[in-house]
Amino acid sequence: MSKPDELLVDVAALVESGQSNQMSLTVVTGGAVITGRLAPEAVWRQRVSDVLTDSARLGEFSAAFDTPAKKNGPPTHLHFHVARILQGTVGIPETGGMYRVAIDDVSAWTMGDFSYSDH
């Protein structure tokens, strides 16, 4: 998008202000469909840091996510957790992942997450 969708920015701001991780959202970005729950950036960063800290090979990267988010202006990114990239009838990864998507790159979105089936 050349200009971010103001309604989507408002939704992201509400998630940030409420520190809630219950908002389900599906977006189209760069041709990919991502579906899952939004999390406040600070919560998302902490979860990513925790995963990296527990990794024998990637632990050194956890510090990058420990720094507080810069809070000047409206949100610029959506922070998904328990999220999947939908490809056909399959959700990748099965267990859900952590995705950060620039709001400027969202070309379409809808409230709620899409389920998928491998039948």
C-alpha cells in the first residue's frame, strides 16, 4: 500500500494499548496469506527472545529482541503469534509461528483467522 490503511493502523494501536493477544487477523502481504493472532510488540519481542535464548545455536540473537520497541507515532508493523502462512489447504508451520509484517505491505485484510484442512 502506498499509504497504510488507517483502520488497520487503528486495530494495531488498540492491540498495542490493550496489551491483548486475542485479536485474530488475516492479511495478504507480498502474495502470502498470513493468519493468526496479533500481539503487542513488546509481548512478541519477549516471546521471540525466549525462543532464541533456549536455542543452542541462536541464543546470541536474543539480545536484539530484548530492546524495547520505539514508540514514536502509530504502529508500523503487525506482530503475529500462533500464526500460519496459508498455502492451498495447508498452514505452515503446523504449530504456528511468529511473524512481523509491515502495515504498509498489507494489500488486503480481514478480521478473524482462517482455518485450513488437509482433507
